[in-house]
Amino acid sequence: MLNKKIAAKILKSSLQVIVLTGVLHSGKCLGKEVKTFEIGPNKIQLGIQKNWQYAEAFLSAPLMLFGPYDGDKRPAISISHTQQDAKKLENPKFWGDFEDYKKSRFEWLKLNNAKSLGFFDPETKTFGKLGTTVIFGHTYSGLGSTYIEKMYFFNCNGLIYNISTLATKEHAELYKDSIEGTLNSIECLKK
């Protein structure tokens, strides 16, 4: 099962980046910039979309990507690794992590006076060079907005890696192509 502490940190940091700003590195503004990052024991290569920024080791996440500001909020993508064997992704019991995820989300909602609007049931999808990816997520309201949060789990050289996206409903629609472009550009490099 996905370590609950890791999942909680990922989820907490994802919301914080929507309302907080840190010291960020600017990506090239003329188009997608391809960058390579060390995340855990592996290297991840991805395209940083036009007008997006990145920060390494930000709010407990090895890598955060931030979309353009629209008012006081912005979409965010975090990438991290777990110590779990990627073979777990092939096991139908991996969906048990979804139950842990839901439980952690209800606890978080209660602490933050937010309201659940529903969950995205687990599914598998292929993104670019990542291969089969397990996806689930949550929609909730709080802080005057509706948020869409999705978790993506994929195999990177035998370990489970996680991508978390968080955006307001409006940002999810506005930056859909940028978010999907980033997801499709991610590549786990060979050791």
C-alpha cells in the first residue's frame, strides 16, 4: 500500500502551492523547455510548458511545476517517488490505496473546512513514454473555489513514482493542454 505519510505530504503540499509562492526558477517563455531532474534514485526528463515555472525540493515535494497566475491561484504539478516496487501497480489490490486516499482526503477536508464533491475512481491510462499509469482523484470545494486533484502512479525503473496535479476547476479547463502536454512529455530515464 502507498505509505500514508507520503500520500498525506503530497496532498498537503499540492494545496499549499496554490496559495503560496516560493523562490522559483523561470522556464523559457518561448516554448517548452526540456529539463532533467534527479528525483529519488532516478532521473526524470520532462518538458516545462511556456510560462510555467519549477521549483526543486519545495514543500516536501522533490519537484513542483507551477502554471501561470490567474488571480491569486495557479495550477500545480508535483512529482515524487515512493520506495515501493512497481510490480504493485499490476496487482488489482493496488486499488486498496484508493481507499486509503479517500480516507486521508476526508480527514483533510474536515481539518480545512472543505467539502467533498466526489472522487474519480481508479483507472489506467497511457501517457507518452510512461506507459500504463494508474490514476485516481478527487474534486472538492474550499477557499471559495472548486478544486480538481488527480494522482498518477507509474513505473520508473522498477519503483512507483507519483505525479499529483491540483488546479481550480477553471484552471483545469484553461490549462488542460499544458497539463496533458507535461504529462505526455515525462520520461523516466534509464539508470
